[in-house]
Amino acid sequence: MSDPLATGRTQLTVESVVDYVADRGIEVGGRNRVTALVGGVSGSVFLVEGTHRRIVVKQALDQLLVKDPWFAKPERAQTEAAALDLFHKVTGGHVPELLDSDDDRFTLVMTAAPSTWRPWKTDLLAGDFDADAARATAWVLGSVLANWHRATHDDRATAERFADDEAFEQLRVGPFHRTVLARHPDLDDPIEQCVRDLVERRECLVHGDFSPKNVLVDPIDPERGWVLDFEVARYGAAVFDLAFLHCHLILKAIHNVARSAALGQVATEFQASYAAAAGPALTELASSRLGWQTACLLLARVDGTSPAGYLTPSERALVSEFAIEMLSTPDRPIHELWAHLRERTP
């Protein structure tokens, strides 16, 4: 692990974060309780609770907390703050509010979700998850994502603000696509086409990590929730966000075969909602090579720098086999990908 002090930046701790928040002029009130939040790999995240409100403090790490060496510039915290602020203005009910951004210490402060909300990933990995609730959440997510893409589509000011490709390369294209390409040179044509899409296409502001682990949902009302983690945001190809979510839903369908049909319906609901809110032109852009992009991401979650930890060896083998098969044939619409998955799983 690199030493943050070597760059003159002090890493926040449970002991120091309350004083830091106070120095930034943010009042939470009364006696404070601090909890270090776990589960992420790219930053130190703290929940600070006071008598007046609950906030989250997030500081970007130089080296991600994974097995293989994985470095990314901490300035991505500035990108996250800008994206968080922009998306909150578009869909305020589904994004935290930015309270503070510290460019010197690569830290941001935002409102915290209600304590009863939980990660959507937790629900989807449950063997008996509520399919109706999951479809309701998926419909909301499709609409939220489409509204982000529509609000920023062909917008010059947004394109200029989020023109930095370095973090997206370090956190997505490099560890996912380029790593998979190096390990599967026989798939160079489809993977290189996917890489060109992500590197060259400039359509809208892309979240870059649109997955169930970054969605908090209200267990009482599945239509209430927030999307989190905007540090990979960049102006790029809309298809990436759709492929990212489909990839995670397929992984969970392979992991939980008994609920694979239900997860396929969740995916259908998400895709339909996106199309309804985005309109035909943007939906066509976002569907361009969606099958290959999803398959490439699937392969990256078993052979890339950040494998999906909940998959068993046999499940990883099935994901790899399925993804390679999809990348070895002409690109298919996403519904055909799901249909073929149903044929492949018991």
C-alpha cells in the first residue's frame, strides 16, 4: 500500500474525521458517532451521525484494496463531487446531496441515507428475494439513468467538464477490457471494438459504476432509493452504464439459478424503463453493441483485475464459458443474451 503521507495528504481515520468535518464548517450536532463503512475498495468512507443529521465522508485512495496492484489518481474525488452535484439537480430524490468537496485532500461530504435503507445487492443475492420489489426498483433505475443521459446528451459544457479519461481508463477500461484482452487474445476483434466504443464515443455523462452495490433501497418502498459512487463518471458511451447493470444481474442469475428467471424479468423491466424515458434515438445509441459490452464485462468479472467474489469455481467457469461464446458470435440484442442464458442454465 502506498503511503498517503508521501504526497503530503493525511488519510482520515475514525478518530480524526469528526475534527475534519468541523474544520470544514459542517455541523451535525451533539455527540458524534463515527462508523467506518466497509465493502468498497476505492476509498475510505465514514458515516458520521449527530443529533441534527447523518453524513458520509469519503476520501479517495491512491491504491485500491484488491489483491492485484491497482492504482488510480485520487483527483477522481473532484470528478465524483461534480457528478454528484449535477445528477442531484436532475434527479434529486435518487441521489445524495453534496455538502462539501475538498480538492486538497481528495475528500467529499454528502448526506447519508436513512439507516433502514440497504444495498440492493444484498436483496438480489438473497435466495428468496422479492421479485415484485426488485422489478419496481429496476423500473426506477432505468428511468433515473435515462434522465441523466438525456439531460447531458450532446451537452458541450458537460462534455468539457468531464473530459478527463484517465480515471475511467485506470478503473474500467484497463483493469476490465485491456486485462481481458491480454488473457484472451483470440477474442481481440470484439473486445477491441468494445474498447474503441468506450474510448471514442462521446454521447452523455456516464456513471461508470451503475451496479446493485451502489444502489440503496428502502425495504418498505422499493421505488425509494439512491444511486451512489460517481468517481468513474466521464463523458462517454451511454452503452457502458446499461451493460454494467446487465452484467451484474447476469452474474447473480448464474449464482442463484433458482431465481434466474426472476432476475431476467428485473433486467427486462430496467431496459424497458430506460427506453421509455430516454426515447428512441438515445436508446438506439445505448443499445449499440450492448450484447458484446455486457459479455466483455462478464468475462472481466472472472478474468479481470476485480473478480466477483461471491461466485463459486463452477459458477466462474460458467460465466467465462458463456461470455466467451457470446463474444465469439456476432453481437446480439440484450434480450437474446438473456434468452440464451436461460437455455444454458438448468
